[in-house]
Amino acid sequence: MSEALLEVRDLEVYFPIKKGVLKKTTGNVKAVNGLNLSVNKGETLGIVGESGCGKSTLARTILGLEKPTSGDILIEGESILNYSAKQMHRLRRDVQMVFQDPFTSLNPRMKVSEIIAAPLKAYKMTDNIEQRVKELMDLVGLKPEYHDRLPHEFSGGQRQRIGIARAIALKPKLIVCDEPVSALDVSVQAQVINLFEDLQKELDLTYVFIAHDLSVIKHIADKVSVMYLGKMMERSDSESFYNHAQHPYTNALLSAIPLPDPGKEKTRERIVLKGELPSPANPPTGCVFHTRCPIARDYCKENTPQLERKGNEEHEVACFFPIEKGMVEAGSENLLR
Amino acid sequence: MLEVKNLKVHLDTASGIVKAVDGVSFHVKAGETVGIVGESGSGKSVLAHSLMQLNPVPPATYPQGEIIFENRNLLDLKEKELRKIRGNEIAMIFQDPMSSLNPVFKIGNQLMEAIRTHQSMSRQNAEEKALELLKDVGIPDPKSRLNDYPHQFSGGMRQRVLIAIALACQPKLLIADEPTTALDVTIQAQILELMKDIQKKYGTAIIIITHDLGVVAQLADRVLVMYSGRIVEEGITGDIFYHTSMPYTWSLLRSLPRLDSDIHQRLKSIQGQPPNLVDPPKGCNFSPRCPFVTEQCLEVDPSLVDRGNGHRAACILSESEYEERKHEIQDIEREGVEQ
Ligand SMILES: Nc1ncnc2c1ncn2[C@@H]1O[C@H](COP(=O)(O)OP(=O)(O)OP(=O)(O)O)[C@@H](O)[C@H]1O
Ligand SMILES: Nc1ncnc2c1ncn2[C@@H]1O[C@H](COP(=O)(O)OP(=O)(O)OP(=O)(O)O)[C@@H](O)[C@H]1O
Ligand SMILES: [Mg+2]
Ligand SMILES: [Mg+2]
């Protein structure tokens, strides 16, 4: 356990809902509602989940930008919650973030070289900033002649490269990537995913990589966690995860992704979930997934499943009736509509 | 049913004339689903909007081409005649369901309005029809939902309402421009199922526009691949996915993150950026990024060549040259991996 670079323990992040003239708190949006995770050095943890399940809130809390309601966040075994201003300053260097929208996260009036140099100046990392900016631009595949250009003169993929260069400038220990390829065009997504992989090897980086798409995660993650309504439904090493996903929600997510293969699409069994995502302000009782779960029983409405090992050492699932291997492929009656 | 002949749509912008649609020909048969794929900016939306002349003029102009729908050239029709066709014979759904619904009117009224614009019907009958449509698109408890406003619906439900409105008059052709791009994957799966069911029930022809080749593989009978304002390949879905003879389509298919890949499998990315439509490259538009590129490609602008079975591809390489070059590229890659 001590080797974990990042550990999140029983994390809850609630946002108060204020109503009326007196701004009385009438309830809470339970954006993150009891999460545990850990990431080892040099590893990539993939986090997936649908819109509003709390992914960005989790990311922001890890960076110290959001205050937890309860729980703890540890970097190299040390809680960041009671950090002094000086320690916080160091945290801002050691943990970096790459955002989904590379455009709004870059200052439109700053030249590329200035954007990348800004953190180097703030942390007085090097005497030769110009040289280091050159190195960084080269690392992320930006041509040196782009040095003086402004963000709007770049395509989405190139802007994301600028964001990545800025994030790696301070040699961080951890990079939290919040949907870094979701806004990119298909043809440039692959370039950026490969860049993340290459930089990890070269610089021994650790990533928390957030996405809503399990196929993107498959190309980059060593471990996968699935979130639903602020909670973790399943977590595992990638091998076991993609080989045998156990949670009904994970199986629904997997079967919802269309394959670029018409033959497979025709014969594929698919779990189509009914209904919509419930609100995190008013999550369902018992298992939060029971309102959409194709195999939920009465028991699931009243009891809350905890993440537990089922068989495999590294594979945990929060479900009373996890799916057995081959059930989806076999088109088990009660699973498929 | 629909035949588009050599259509050009130009957009007059501050930085020059954007050839957003640059000589496109295709057809859609009754009851079939045609997928249009291509990367951002390739002209998919401008093409879709031009079919119903919904591109704002200016900047749009139509310097050339015909859009023949049921023996009429839509480009010759007056606005009044077009309005009769829109929503009645051809319906359209867009990517962003919020902006296409009026926020100040109840869902039920908007649906009934759509029904009564094109069919003379009593209020009561229209309400019954509205209810039936909402049920058809899978809105739970439709009766109480008729009185809701759009903001009370989730994104997936709003998209269902738009599909219901589009279906209100049983159009012959439904044009769906990225109908699921803004939605979560599980909600996307629901909407795609719905579109399949609807086609079965009503026999509507569908043009589905998307950048997601998975969606196309799931829905389409035939596929058009667009690149920089042109159709660069066309064929039945199986031919496009399994027997492409166009370097862009091949590169695109290889670059996709796939659920059926190996863990940590390296993606084969397409180098470079999409071309500038104001000042496109000389020769083939894909040549600056093409792994198959020959000297000739920098000079000659390829036209669509028939490859049999309705399969057409815009590449100057013959099928045997293409195959040979493909194997060379794969050999080089394999050596690279072994080293
Ligand atoms: N500052 C805030 N105040 C109130 N509610 C918030 C705040 N930030 C987030 N939320 C709510 O918390 C929930 C989780 O939001 P979050 O942005 O973490 O989701 P997400 O998983 O990142 O979604 P997406 O995929 O759309 O980015 C949502 O219901 C959101 O509306
Ligand atoms: N109103 C407009 N004014 C100027 N240029 C425009 C306008 N609308 C579209 N364009 C340009 O026309 C080209 C084609 O745009 P279009 O919206 O059809 O692309 P698309 O294939 O639908 O892309 P996306 O996948 O991003 O929706 C692009 O270069 C775009 O910048
Ligand atoms: Mg988010
Ligand atoms: Mg578009």
C-alpha cells in the first residue's frame, strides 16, 4: 500500500443546494459519494462514467481545487487536506491537469512559448527557460516555428499538445487528464493518445485518465474504475476488466459502444438500459444503479452493495448479483430486453 | 427517391470562399439508411442543410448542381413550396436537441403544432397522435409529460421528442445530423435502437450523419465517406469496412480506438491535419497525409472511380496497385515493431 503515489479514501464531495431568499440549504448534490482508489507510480488509472457521475469533481478534488466533505486524499502517503500554503504550492507543481477543452484552458492572448514558459517562471525551474520550452515543444511534437503563434492559430489536436507541454513542464509526479481526447476529431485522437503513451514511457509519468469511453481507456490504462452517480461500481486491472466485466452497469457500458465492424454489430448481443440517469441530488436508495439495472431484485432497492473481491485478487465489484462470464454473449434471458 | 447531382455549396467568408461541398453526387433509395461519415469540417452538416436549403444565405451560395427529390429539383423551388416539403416529406433532426425545441412552449403543444401544420386534424385528434408518438419514441408516462417544458426533459428525452416531431407526418426521408453525439453512450444506444425500430415500423429512408464509424456500422446499409467537401468513397457498408480501396478510409479505420483491440494496443494515427478548404492542396486533397502517396497524386485530382457493386473510390491507384502498396506499408510497420 505504501507504494501508492495517489490514494483516495472514502471521499465525499457534496455541493449544497440553496433555495429561497435566505439561501437556506435544502439538500446536497452528492457529486462524489464515497470513493476509494489508489494509483501506483508509473501506472495509468482509467476512470469512466457517464455525464454528471462526478468524474471532474473527483479530478478537481485531487488537485486541491475542491474541498472534500469527508474522506482523505494522500499523495505519497501524505494527506493533502491539511497542507500549509508552502506545501500547497509544491502540490501545484507535482500534480498537473490536462483539460477536455484545450481552447478555453489556454490564454488566447499568450503566445505558445509564453504559455509553456509560464509554469517554468513561476517555479523558477531552470535558468535557461528558452531552451527548456524548445525541448518541451519538441517532446509533444510542436514544430519550433510555431513558437510565436497564438492558440487560435492551432487545430484542436495541436492545442491539446500545448496543454500537455504545459502540464509536463514542471516534471510532475501525477497528471490528471480530464477527458483529454473527447473534444478531438477522430483522426487526431489517435495522435494524442499515442503521445500520452510515449511521454509516460519517456518521463515515467503517472496518469489518472478520465474518459466516458471504455474503448479509449483500453488503449491506455493499466487499471480501470467505473463510476456511477458518485460511486465506484467496479475496479480492476485492465486484463481482468476487459476479459470479464462483472457489474451489470459495466456490461451495459461495454455493449453500448458501437463497434466499427458491421459484421460484429449485426450479431452482437446488447444490453440497452432503460430510463435516464437519476439525479445526484436525490440518488436512489440501496444500490444506486437499481433503477436502471436489468437484473435488479427487491433486495437491491434496500441494501447497498460495497466494493468486494469476487474471485480475482485485483478485481472488485459493488453488486450483489454480479454477471458471470459468458452471460452476455449467451444472451441470458433476464439480461437482455 | 433522392438524387444529388454534382452539388456545390460555397460559403463566402472573410478569409475567402470555403468550398464546403465541392461537387457531390449520391442517391438514397426508399426505405434505406445511408451513413455519411467524415471528420470535423469535412462538410457533412453543410451538405445535410443544403438538402433542405437550410444553410443561411449569405454566406451560402449554390453555384452548381441539382437535388432531385421525387422528380423535382429542390434548388428550383420557391421558399413556399420548400416549406411544404420540410417536416412533411423530409424531416431533419440535429445534434443539439435543446436549441431545436422552443423553451417557452410545452412539449405537447410543440408536437401538436408540428402535426397540425401539415395535416388538418382536430385538436383532440392531434393530442391523441402526439401521445402515440411519444409512446413510440419511448417516453415513459407520456400523458403527464405532454405538459412539461423542454428544460424538464433530459438530453436523451429531448432528442426523443425531436424524433417524435420529425416522425409526426411520416416523412419519406429523415435526415439526422449527429443525433447522438451530445448524448451519453447508454442513452445513445437507446436512441439508435429507436431509429432502427422506427425504420422497421414506418419504412422511412434515413440519412445519418456522424463522425462515429461504429454508429454507421450499426445502422447503415450504405456509406458515403466525406473528406474536405468531397465524397471520397461510397459503397455498401460491408465493402467500406472490409474492402475499402481508399487510403483515407483505410487510415481512418485503423486509427480508431476499439473495444475489440488488445489492451495497450498502439493506435495507428493519421499524420497531419485536415486541409484548409479555402486553399486546398494541389492534386488529391488527402495527398499531404496519405501513406500511399505517389508523385502523381500531387498533380492529379482523382475523381470517383467505379469498382463494381456500387462501390466507388477517389484514388488514382488501381485496385492491384492499392493492395501492393498496402502490403508494403504493413511490412514496413512490422519491421519497425521488430526492431
Ligand atoms: N460547483 C458545483 N456546484 C453544484 N453542483 C455541482 C458543482 N460542480 C459539479 N456539480 C454537480 O455535480 C455532479 C457531478 O459533476 P461533474 O462535473 O463532476 O461530473 P462529470 O462526471 O465530470 O460529468 P461530465 O462527463 O459531464 O463532465 C453533477 O450533477 C453536477 O451538476
Ligand atoms: N456559417 C459558416 N460560415 C463560414 N464557414 C462555415 C460556416 N458553416 C460551416 N463553415 C465551414 O464549412 C466547412 C464545413 O463545415 P460543416 O459544418 O459542414 O462540417 P462537418 O463535417 O459537419 O463538421 P462537424 O463534424 O464538426 O460537424 C468547415 O470548414 C466550416 O468551417
Ligand atoms: Mg467532467
Ligand atoms: Mg456537423
